[in-house]
Amino acid sequence: MSRLLSSALSLRRDPRMLKAPPYLSFACILIGLIWLLVLPLDEYSRRTYISENALLPGQVHTYFGGSEQHVFRAYKEEVAALSGKDTHEINNNIEEILKGFGVKVGRQSYTYGAAGGAYSGENVYGILQAPRGDATEAIVLVCPWKTIGGSENRVGVALSLTLARYFKRWSLWSKDIILLFPPEPKVGTQAWVDAYHDAHDPRHVSPLPLKSGALQGALAIDYPDDHHFSTLHIIYDGVNGQLPNLDLINAVGWVAGNQMGIPSFIQGQYNHQNTYQDRLKTMFRGMLSQGLGNVAGAHSSFIPYHVDAVTLQPWGMGHQDEMAMGRVIEGSFRSLNNLLEHLHQSFFFYLLMSRDRFVSIGTYLPSAMLLAANFTIMAIFLWVKSGQAPKTEGDDSKEKSTTLDTSNTVERDMLLPAAIVAGSHALGMIPLFIFNRLPGDVLPHAFAIFSAISIVLPLIVSHLLTSFYKPTVQQSQLTKSFSLLVLGLSLSTLATLNFSLSFIIGLLASPLSFVQPTKSQPLRWAFASLLSLIAPPTIVYTAAVVAGADVGDLLRDASFGWNVLGVYTPVAIWGVWWPAWTVGTVNVLGFAAA
Amino acid sequence: MLLPIRLLAVLATSLFLPLAFAEHTNNWAVLVGTSRFWFNYRHLSNVLSMYRTVKRLGIPDSQIILMLPDDMACNPRNAFPGTVYSNSNRAMDLYGDNIEVDYRGYEVTVENFIRLLTDRVGDEMPRSKRLLTDDKSNILIYMTGHGGNEFLKFQDAEEIGAWDLADAFQQMWEKKRYHEILFMIDTCQANTMFSRLYSPNIIATGSSELDQSSYSHHADNDVGVAVIDRYTYYNLEFLENQVKDLSSQKTVGDLFDSYDISKIHSNPGMRYDLFPGGADVARSRLITDFFGNIQNVEVDQKENGALEEELLELGRTIAMLRQKEADEASQYNNATSVPASQPTEPVKHVRGATALTDDNWWTKKVVGATALAGCIGLWALGSFLET
Amino acid sequence: MTFRGKAGIYAIAVLLRLVLFFAFPGLPDLLTGRVEISTPVTSFKRLEEGLFLYNHNVWPYDGGVYHQAPLLLPLFSLLPDSTSWPIFTPLLYILIDLLSADALVKIAASGEAGKSRLYTSPRQGKGSTGLVIAAAFLFNPLTIASCVGRTTSVFTNCAILFAIAKAVQGFSFHAMVALSFASYLSMYPVLLLPPLVLLAYDRRAYQKTSVLKFSALNVLVVAGCLSVLLGMSYALTGNSWEFLARTYGIQLTLTDLTPTVGLWWYFFIEMFDSFRSFFLALFWLHLASYVGGLSIRLRNQPLAALAVLLGIFSIFKPYPSISDTSLFLGLFSLYTHLLPLMRYTYVASATLMYASFLGPAFYHLWIYAGSGNANFFYAITLVWSLGQSLLVSDLTFAVLRDEWEVERPEMVGKEAKQI
């Protein structure tokens, strides 16, 4: 045992130990990536299952149908008559209808400003009190007037009104049912949920006149046209990549699939054949959506408040009609009704490969952690290297030193490197501030100017440093060490909150571990150009091109997300990734006067 | 002080009764549900079905202890409010009228259950909540809920172990609180629960073996939950079809033989070894000995003058005891005639709510300045001393 | 260090704090609400509550929210109302920070860290200048967060630093008065009495009296000051001693189990009642047990003993916060001449940085997102305590090794075999 220990300790002094870390880093990145690629296989993913015994999905007969169809048609006519009218008039009508069957109604107005535009509107909502319940809990049925795609949610609204009238006639609700009709699915719900929890900004959002109990769950309907559908699209992404409890998706999928015979799918993969490619595609789409963290539907704003919510979108051409959709909602609500507490038995962190295949956080987290660890390994390696005495030229060929004398550690001059890293991160506040405050039409131009500055900035900084401070090799190593340490630190923390964002940034920033200042000038320029390819502004432009969207739209969405929804993706990009990239490029351009 | 005298009187009376016959004279039933929450509806309907069965066979409410930990009938999720059904045909409402629940809601705890069995309760416990059995009582004890290896979960918060139960039964035996017990339990791994019993005169039966689950029978798709468990369902089937009234001669053995493992989907178990005479005698006991209310009458056989003499003796003893009681009562009354002017309890001062007042603003500032001056003075003292 | 340098550092520090206070209006309240900064016995919000009750003639300890020393109330009530004049409270806290930094500078300028009466370090003179130490303290994010979060432990920290500074300058009476103030505000500084007395003795009084007489005198001084302060509190809280149970009693019995960055709250949440008193006594005994050993072993360097003790207290006291850590780091910076002897600085700093990033993340997951539980947050506080323990033990190792190298000069630069 002691021999093992002493041999392990003597390994510490072996100079070969210092050669290993870069390879170790590379291995970490590779394994991290491959880890993600093997997840869709059957051995590593699992079928979904209902964890909460209280849910009992699909165990009740649903009676929505029959004469309700006539009521639905009547409401559909009324809704069609409101087409194209302004929000206030629409809300008046909805209020009349809701009051007509005895539901208490409240209204709320809001005005947000983001990217120079004003997002204002008025929500109308009704509270259906459970006759025998005690009003301490509530479930929400959200039906925005406009769908996610921008068209009018006609069938959805009519169906919600019919369902409301239908629900009112049952006395078996243990929770109040709230019917929310925001004008559109992104801003209105956020304003309502913020005000419901008294977390709203009083300058932008007016408070709610009526409230009920603690929200336990929410379903949103997105149903523009009244064609007969075949499958159900479940949208579950929340703001900042937070996901609802898996049991909600399981329960809705069960009710739709096993009880009503309507298959469901996720992430737009309506043609999922359960092959490896389909699973991988679904997973990547989910990761992209989670990483961007923006709002995916009317349900997204509920999730940060620990209220599980999904949006249901009927899809495809088939033979299921709106009554079937109504029964799906009825069955889901009956399941939610059975709950005694927030869903907590199933997973909050998961990656779905298909509607019924998932991996949980214990299985997928190591991939992002490995990516973050690779930066930490390089940081430690550079720290140790910076502490070694510099070798004089000429005498390292003959004497192969087999041990490292630990007393050879030199003093580290840490002030300049720390200042560079701290300064660069502080500088990151500027693009964050600018892109969240500028009006929308100026944004693309400002971004273009900023990208140009961003490419040139490392050159300027490098030139200034070499002229004024004459930094040493050790300081260059320390700069990179500190920068990578902060990057690894931030990405590990981010991985616990938003796995996909951490993974994406980690992957895109991984070349920063390996580039180093070299002696030859052309090689330095080559490295710098390569790094420019993975600069955050470049990636943003590339993403816009690949997605076929306008850069201005992307930026406006980002600004909207920050100002209205509290999305923190811009902080990760401009406050963590961009400073790390800048310091890395400065380092590559070389400011060592050796 | 007065009570022991009365107790002595009762004891004296009982001493002179003729010898008891080896038969039970009264029947009791202890029906315990241990689960709460809506999705455990079937456990309560199990208990309620047993309740209705023993009531049908004559045991009165005063001799049934019914423990229901949750209210399924009035649960807002119940589509048929005020009812509990054990069958999806909804033919019979088990709750309805004429029900007496003795322990309800959070009163159903392990401690209360054990206190009930051993009768270690305080003076304030009402009679309806006590198991007032004697050594001639046959008791049916039925328990259902979520269980495991030698434990039964009470209300999702605590558990009772097989040893706790065995010790409670032993206490009952030592206190002569039962004649014979039929212990029936319907949970997962139920048979482990009676594996530790060591008191005589107990027949035990359970729904499943170690590492086996017990299953529900069927669900009602309008109530939305499973409404009865398999083991109880088949017990009830036997009891309703074969034991129609008190004259039924069906035995415990017949009941046990009716268990069909392919229908119950688990292995029900029985335990006869605690019964004197073993399996044969145990299985020959009638169902109505436990589920019904047979009142065996003990007829006094002796027809001689010794009876009058004994009665006379008894009368004299009672008179003497009464006299003693009267003497002691008068003594007590004399002792307690103290002057009424002295208060016997300290008067409780009720503190009213303190009123918030905003005056004294200047006082506060002065106090503050004084405090600051005091601290500075302390510091200055130091400077003075240090120089 | 020059006056200009010092003034420059102080000016930048003041400016930074003023900017943080007023350019980000939500920041002070956000920081005051965080459990890493505010504890039940140091929270500014609770102080405001107590102040309100005091100003409205209600006994401030009614309601079980305010657990801090009574004298803070009249002193704070001297400040104008914070809603109409919101500048004064920030100015007070900035002043306290400056005074603490000044005390640190005085301690550094005395050179006690390198050369005490009984011991001279071979690395004396290689330490940081007073300017660097002041900057390290004032620009430490932990110090800034404690200042902007307005926790009242900054008063205790200031008093402790004053006590040490005065002792180093030889003013033992002042030192004892300052220590009494610190002990009065939080209980634990009274445990610093032995090394402080030794420090004061070493710096001036060794010529005049014996150690025993000097210690006895100083203990009397502390006792006297404390009794004066407690007497004032007695008079202030309506002539009753009940405030003792509500202030010091809370720290002794840990009745308020709000999460902190410490180790105690989680333990005592899950403790069975019958064992509570035993474990409370054990934890307090553990805290107090380091005083004797360190004072004896580090008799030659009482300042080092104080630094190590403060590090230990910031880990093991009942309601620690990051301001205790900032105090320890302030004293730690006096020993930068021993940095080459320390073995784990990188690991310890990285651990502390990781814990300070992951802690708020896991707290968010526990309290707001609801997808984590208390174990997540407690695990990170354990990592935080681990990082601090590494620093404390590394400092002790370095101090002891430094002493050892004076006896064994041939071992300079070589690995020491530890048994």
C-alpha cells in the first residue's frame, strides 16, 4: 500500500505528466461529444413511464361529445365573427360568454418595451371555482387568440369556451379551473403569470383583480384550423431551457395515445419512425430549443414558476375531430385533478428522443461536464507550467531530467493576467447592454459594427499590451489559465441550470483550449483567423444563414427575451463566451515578448 | 378514590358467577383502513365492504370499531358524492346511511390502534372508541392498505411492524381481552405481517406472500379509480353468496378453500399453529363465529340453596362496601371545606396587544445619542489610560 | 505606502460601493435577501424590523425576528429615516469598510506578521505592502457584497480588526474595549481573548509586568466593558434581562434554522429533540477547543494564531456568512510572504470559486425552480467549508513550517516528510 502511494507520488514529478493534459483535454471533448451521440441507443435511453401514482391517467370515461358539438359550433360562429377585431372588443365578447355560464372574469393590461417596439395588450381570464373544492389550488387552460404561427386560434378559442361550459357542469373538481385568453402566446401569458405571483413590474404590467389558489399545472391549446387531425404535437420547452415535469408529458401522451388512440410527437418530428437518426434529430432539436431558452409557446412562461405546462397542437390530416381534442383535454384535466401536490416524482431534467423515450440527467450530464472539465484541466496544466522555471536554451537536449525539482517553482506575477481576464469579462457588459437596449431597426447595423470591432479588438489589445507592459511567457500562460478556469467554472454551473446551452457553448469554445502563442508570425495569424471562425458574432451570423432567418429578427428575439421574459442566454454568450474568446485570441496573437 | 371501591364491587360480583363455558358470548370487529389519498379509494372500499358484511350478519355498531383515514365519500374528486362503491356496477353504496365511523382522518394512527387493542386509553376516551372486549369475545380484525415485509404503512407517514402487532395481541391475551381472533389482512406481502404472532387462539390469513404484491380487482371508469382489491373481492364473493344469514354452517376452512390463486393473482396464506387443536379445529370454526353476532347464553346449571346463600353473602358485601364508600365521601367533603376567599389558581394575566405609538421620537434620539456618547466615552477612557 | 496611494485606493473603493448602491437600485435588497450574506443574527432586514418596533415603543424582541444586540437600535435610530434620506446607511457601511481597511493597514505596517517579539521569520520583508493588503480587502468581492448587503457582521469585523490593530500598537486597553464591543455584538469574538492578550503583551507590556498579571488585568477590563455594555442594554430594553435569551440564546440554542453557508443548520433540522442539547454543546465545544491549542502552539506568533482562529470560526460558527470569510482573507493577506510554503492555494481558491458559483445556482434550483432539494445547496456549502478548511490548514502549515525552517535551515526548499 505504501509502495503504491510512494510510486503514485513519484509520478507527480515525472515530466511526462506535463505532456498528458492537452491529450486528456482533447479526450474529454471527444468523449463528451460521443457520449451525446450514443444516448439515442436502446441501451442508454429508457421508455417513459408514469411515476406519480396519483395521476391515474386514462382511467375515467370522458363524456365530452354529443350535444357539446352543437355548443362548439355555436361558439365557433361567434369566434369567427370576432375575426380581425381589436383586442378590447374580442375580450369584451369573451367576457360576456364566460359570464354567461357563471364564471368570474378578470382583465389585465400590460405594456412591455423591447428592441424599440412596444408589446402591449390585454388578457382576459375567468376562474371556474370548484364547487366542492377549497380553492387552494388551480389548474389553467390557456388559449391565446393568436397561435404560435401567427394565425387566429379560432378552433382553440371555441373549444376552450365549450370546455369551460362543460367543466362548469361537473362537481368533481378539486381545484379551480382558470381559463386564460391572452391576445398572443408570448407576452400575454408572461404578464399574467408574473402578476399572479406578484412578481410583475408595476410599471409595465397591471396587477390581477382576481386570483385563485396555487397553480398546479397548465395546458395551452394551439388549434387554428378545423381540419381533422391525426396526431398531437406536444411542445414542452420553457423559458431558459427549464422543462416541465416529465410526468405531465407522460400523462397527456398516455391519455391521447392509449385512451383516445391519438399518437403524439415532439419537437416537430411528426414522421418519427423510431430510428436512430430520428431520435438523434429529436434530441438535437430539443437541445437547440433548450439552449436558446426563448419562449416556445404559451406554456413556456409558467415553467419558471414551478408550474408544469405544455402546449398541445393538433397536427396532420386524419379523422380525429375537435371533440377528440376536447376529450384529450378533459382526460388530462381529470388526471391533473387527481393530484394532491405538485408533480415531483418524475424527472425535471431530461432529454426526450421521442415522445416515449428519454434519458435522465444522470445519464446525459457527464457530457457537458466533460466539456467544462476540459477547460479546467487545461487551466490547471497552464498554472503548473507557469510555475516552472523557464529552461535556458541549449542544455535541454543533453540532460534528460527525470525529476522535477519542486523547489524550482518561481513566483507567479498574477496581477496583469488577472486584470486582463477581469477587464475582458467586464467589457462583455457592453454588448449585453447595447443589444438589449437598442431599438430593433438599428440592431442589425449595430451588430455588424460590433462584429467588426470584435475581430479587430484582440489585435489592438495585443499591440497595446506588448508595447506598454512587455509581458512574459509566464504571464501569457497565466492569462490563458485564468480565462479557461473562469470558462470551465461558468460552464459547469450553467450545465446544472441549462445543459444544452452549456454544451453548445462548450463545444464551440473548445478550440480555445488548444491554441497557443507561437513564434512564427504567419502561424499566429492563421490561428487567429481560425479563431475568428468560431467567434460569437460569426456564429450568430452562421446560425441566421443556416436557419434561413434574418439576423435582425434573431437579435430582436434575443432583446425581447431579455426584456420581457428574463432569458439569460445573452449573459452566457456576451458575459462568458465572448470574453473567453477575446482573451484566447489576444493570447494567440501573442503578447509574449520572448 | 371512589372508583376503586366500585371496581371492587364489580369484581366481588363477578367472583360469584358460575364458571364460564368454552364458547364466546360476544362478537367484535375491528376494521382498519390505513391509506389516505384519492388513489387509495379501494382500500377504504375494502374496509367498508367488510363493515357492511359484519353488520349484515348482526354485529351492532357498538361492537364494531371502524377506522377510516380519509374521506372518500366527500372527496371533491368523487363523481358520486357521498357514496363509496366496491363494484363498478354501483349496485350498493357502502357509505350511505347508517354508518358509524369511530376513528376518522388523522385519528387513525399506529398509537391509537395499539391503544385500542390493549385498552390503554385515558379516562376521557369515549366508549364508542374503545374495544370493550372480555375473555369471551371473538374478534375479527381486518386491516388493509399498503404494506411490505413485516410492516404496514399508516397514512403515508408511519408504520406498524409485525412485532408491534404480535406484542399488542399478547397484551390482549394477558389481559384476557379475547377468546379467539380471526386476523385478516389485505396488503402487499401481507402474510409477513402475521408471521410474528405468538399468542394463542388466533387464526390469521393474508393476501400475499413475501415479495408478492396484492392486486386490485377492477376499476370504475366513472369514479376513475380501482374500487376493490382482489383478495377482498373474492372473500366478499364467498361471504355474500355462501353465508347468507346467521344460520349458515359454512366454516373458516370453506372460506380458505374457496381462494383461487389464479383469480387472486397472489398466494393467500393462513396460519393455524396458534390455535389449540391446529388446522383441523381452526378450519372447523364457523364463519359466523367471527363475522356474525352469535350470542351464546350461559345458563346457570346449579339448582340448590347454595344460590340463595351466595346471594345473601353478596348482598352483605355490597352493603358493607357501600357503607365504606359513604364514610369516605363524608370525610372528603369535610376536608375540602376551606374558606372560599383564598383563590386556588393564580389569576391569569392576559396580555393585550401592544399598541404602536410614534411619540418619543426625540426621546429615542436622545437615548441614541447617550448610547453613542457612552461608547465613545468608553473608548476615550482607553485613550486617557493609555497615555 | 504613500498617503496618495492610500487615498487613491480608498477613493476608488468608496466610488465603487456608491455606484453599486445607487446605480443598481435593486441590488442592495437583492443581496440583503441572500442567505450567503444575511444570517438570522446579522440580517439588515431584521435590523430594520427591530428598529421599527423600537421606534414605536414595542419591545424589539417581540415577534422573534430581531436577534441582534440591543445597542444597535439606538445607534441606528440616530440615522435619519432611510426612505427619505437613503444616503446615510450606505455611507455608514462604507465608513466601516474603510475603518476596517485602515486597521488592516496598521497591522501590516507594524510588521508583526513577519517579526513578532519572540520570532523572526526568515521571509520577513517579502510580504505585501499595506497598500496591496488594503486593496485586497476593499476589492474582495466578498467584502463588497457584505457592504452592499448591509449585514451587521461588518461591525463585528471592524471591532475585531480594531482590537488587533490596537493590540499591535500596544494599546491594550483599547484593544480590550474593542474586543468587548465585538463580543457584545456577536458572541464568538470573546474566544479571541487569549491570543489577543498575548499579542498585546508581546507588543508593549512584556517589559512592565508578568504575563499572568497582565492577562488577569485585561480579562477584568473585558469583563468590565462587557458588563457596562450589558448594563446599558438592560436599561434600554425596559430593565429586564430577557434580551439575553433572545440574542445570545439564539446562537447557543440555534432556534432559527434558516439556511446559511455553514454546517449547523442542516444538522439541527434533522436532529431528534433528545439529542439536540448534546450536539449543541458538542458543536460549541468544538469551536472553543481550537483556542487553547493554537494559543499555546503559536505562542510566538499570536497574530498568526488570531488569523487561523478567525478562519476556523468562519467555518464552524453557528451562523457564518461570507463576511466572516472576507475577514479571514483580510488577515490571510498579511501572510503572503508564506505563500511559497503553501501547497494548496490553487486548489483551495478554485474550490472556493466553484462553490461561490454553484451555491447560488443550486439555491435557485432548490427554492425557485423546485427541481432540487436542500441537499444540493448543503453539498455546495460543504464544498465551501472544505475550501476554507484547506486555506486555514495550509496557512497553519506554512506558519509552522516557517518556524521549523529557522531551526532546520538545511531543509529549506526540500519536501518535508509528514508523519
